[in-house]
Amino acid sequence: MNRLSNQPQVPVYDTDQPLNSYTLFPSFDLGSSRISYGYESLFDQVFAGQVVLMDGYVGVDWREISTKLKHYLANKDFTFTLVNMADFYKPTNEILEMIAPDLGGDDPVFGKKTQRNMADYIDWGKLETLQLSTDHITVIYGCGAAQTGIKGKLVYFDLPKNELQYRMRAGSVQNLGCSGQQKNAKQMYKHFFFVDWEICNREKKALLAKLDYVVDQQRPDHPTWMSGEDFRQGLEAMSHAYFRVRPWFEPGVWGGQWLREHIPELPQNEPNYAWSFEMIVPENGLIFSSEGLLLEVSFDWLMYQAGENILGKAHHRFGDDFPIRFDFLDTFDGGNLSLQCHPTDAYAKAHFGEKFTQDETYYIMDNRPGANVYLGFQKDIEPERFKKELEKSIHEKSVLEVERFVQKLPSQKHGLYLIPNGTVHCSGVDNLVLEISATPYIYTFKMYDWQRLDLNGEPRPLNVERAFDNLDFERKGEEVQRTLVSRPEVIASGSDWQLVELPTHEQHFYKVMRYEFDTEISVPTDGQCHLLMLVEGETISLSTENGGQAKFHYAETFAVPAAAGSYKLKNHGASRAMVIISFVKDSAC
């Protein structure tokens, strides 16, 4: 299946990964003989009975799977029937009418997370006509195959969401149940985000305990797979040790050169790299390894299997939702981000169906002299004047004098800038921002984009009305320095280490701390999941009290689950290590 991206797929084997630099394909080792390779070896295991159910995620290449099935079964001289689950969906027009309230009409970006389920897509009258033969093999394949309720081996084909988007951009896939629909990539992504992912995630959660096999279907003709039991055991082991998701990278109109220069393993034929999805778990995958074989699944499975082990105290509030994200924003030799804000908590819940909103911080990982952060309003801000000037810039394509309205603060390396919802902000040129934030991540209301077109030469959507429904105009003047620039405080120290708190805003439900150490530190989880990144230094090793061990390099994100209890970090570099740690505040659980 075609994909449109310069980014590499996860290889079948991990032999080509560098040992002493940023790792593009981090994996969790399951031990020997846990992962297998190829369709034939999978089918040899599966076809021990008369009925096989092959379910999976939206975007999976069912044409490839059915073709391989026919070839395999014919070569074995089996008598068989292949049943395509898509033949039992409701007509596309009925599906689109059913989910129309969730798609936000003509809004190019935003909808509302659906409450629909896979069962709502099925024409149950049609499905009742399905008759199984007792004298040959029946394979029911496609999204929703398990909805038939028929007993048989259950195989689940998974697809990481970045690969789904690469297939989407190439026009190789369509939205769930929407055959023949012509949509551009932005419309399809909105449909995936607010509808398809919600439906498929509910379905995979319901199926997790029943799965006989799980398949990574991202590489054409080269799947890897494992048994459902080994899969569930692997998730449990991870939930007591550590995990690092597979990062992925995207260019953007304001993107910079820091990531490309500091991570030479990245494809160099992109114009820039604007984002690194370090730990944006709605879209990241997890990679398991066994004797060099790699298998990637979406992160959602980990929360469905062991969410309480992962989140500890915070599980009561967040449930299956992993609450904190890390990502990079790279503007080195690039451009300013758009001038923007994020929705209030009430607005996010009412308009988008989110459980919590997008409260952010900017941690300045690196910068150049003269770099700035735009944050908060000038003390004499006049909201109506600001809005009129924004509207004028849109209609007349005129340049906005941003600093008449918004403060521009010097960017301080290792400084933390606080961006609670409703705050006007953006990063300026020549920053590498580690964005530490609540997990929701697409709810950016752009007000001004410096009169740029996107990488495809199209205008980027602006959301002035939504922004003005959410902007806090009291975050202005001296209040900005007092409440939106974190003031570090050393709260503990020893002979060769210190713990620095970087206080967050009262609206932030998460803390940000920084350990600075020369040799080794011990850290209790205190019943919370810790997200970590080495922000200064070369390499550190992690060991947890239950035997988990791993090494991490500069700029790599990883997490220690609450169930790990405690862990040690050892500095393997020649200079002092600095590690950022973020976790949910006890008061927010």
C-alpha cells in the first residue's frame, strides 16, 4: 500500500540501530521466541479450526491480507470461504448522516469526539443472512469482524497512527465505512481523529482479553506477529518497568534545523523538522522486540491492559487517558509559530468532547542568543482593537504588529514558560522547545500566522472567533512575568546532586522538576507515573526496583510507571546530567 512520507517504517529487525545516539526505534525486550515474522508462519498457527476472525484497525490493508489468505489456503488445498466484513456495513450515506454531528460541519479542523461504537456501523439485517458451512474453512476479515459474535480464532491487525496518516496522504485509505468518498487529507484526518479512532479504540479495548494473535501490518508483505497471551504479558511487564514510545517527526512551515542536525539518523531530504512526537500517546506506538524482531502496536493497548499500574493515583481521574505529553517544537533557522491560544476546560468538554484541556508549558531545551517567546498581552491591551487588527490582517493580507498587543520575552535556556489555557503565546525563531503539556494536542486556535502558506502552498486555517471565546485578557502587563514565567527553586540536594522545582501555574495539573547530578540518584514514584527526558548530558541508565533496565541518550523521552515503585538514574557522561521529570500533582488526582 502506498504511503506519502520520507520517514522510515519500523524495520523488521533492529540490527541497524545506532548504539550510542538518539534511537528512532526504541523497543522493549520480551525475551526469546515471542515474535514471529511473515504471513505464512501466522497462517500456519491460525488455521487449526473451521472459523477465523481477522479484525483490525482502520487503515489496515485488507486487500493485501485477503490476497495472502487466498494464496495460502489454495496452496494448502483447503476448501474455504472469505467473508469481507465491509459487505455488512450500512451504506456510506447512512454512516455519514449518522456521524455528521461529530464532524463539525464545514470547520476544517475541529469536530467532537463521537460516542458511537463499531456496532452502529453494521447492518444487522444483512449480517443475519451470513451462513457458515461446516465442511470448510470460513475467514471473516475486516474492521468489526468480532462483532459477528461467531466463535473462532481471533487475529487483530494493528497499524500505528503515523503510518495510517502516511497512507492517508497518499490516498491509499479511506475513513471507516466510507468507500468511494473523496476527501482531502485534512478532512480525512479530522474524520479519523474525532470518529474512526474513537470507534476503533473502543473496539480494541473490548477485544484485548480475547485476542489469540496480534499482527503489526505496517510493512507491505512483511508483517510481524505474536500470540495474544505473550502480548498481554508484555504489556504487563512494561507497566511495572519503563516504556519509551516510538517518536516520529514532521516538517512544518515554521520548522527548523536543530532536530535534523542533532539526530543525523533522521531522513535528510525533508525541508525541516517542526515537530517531534516524543510522547503524544494518542498517536505514538510501542515497539516490542524478541531476538531482534520488532513489532509495533499503538500505545492505547498499554492503558487498556494496565492503566492503573501506569498512572497509579492519577488513574482514578484519567482512566484510559494518559495525561501528559512531551514534544519538540524546532524553530532553529525556521520561523515563529502562529500566534495562538488553547480552549478553556469547559470549552474543550462542551465543543470537542475532551475530558480535559490543553494546558501547556515551554521548556527551552536550547536556543540562540536573541531568541524570544511571545507570551501574554501588553498592559494596555484593548480586546476589540486587537480583534479588528486580526480581522484586517486576514481580509487584507496585511502584516500585524504583534508586539503592539503581545509581550515578547527573552528566551532563557532551561527556563520554563507557563501557558495555561486561554493564554496568548507562541515560540519565536531559534528555539528548541520541549513542550510539556496536558495530552490533548490539536486544539490550537491560530489568530495570526505571519501571512504564510503551508508546505503545500495553501493557507493555514485561522480561528479568531474560537480564540476570542477563550482568551484571558487579564494575563497582561506585569502579571505575565509574575505568574507565567516559572522561578526555579532548589528543594533538595546532596553531595553531587540537587533537585530543582520549576513551579507550574495553579491551573496546571502536573508538576515539572529537574534533577541535576554527577553520579547517581534514587527517585521514588510516590504512586505517580514519571515522564523523563535527559536535557543536559550524554547518556544515563535506568534501573527499577523490579529489575527493569535501560539506557537513554540526550533528548530521549521515557516514562517510569507508578507501579515501578522507585528507580535509579546513573550518569554515564563526563559532565553533569540534567533530567526533567513531570508527573500529575497529588492534588489533581
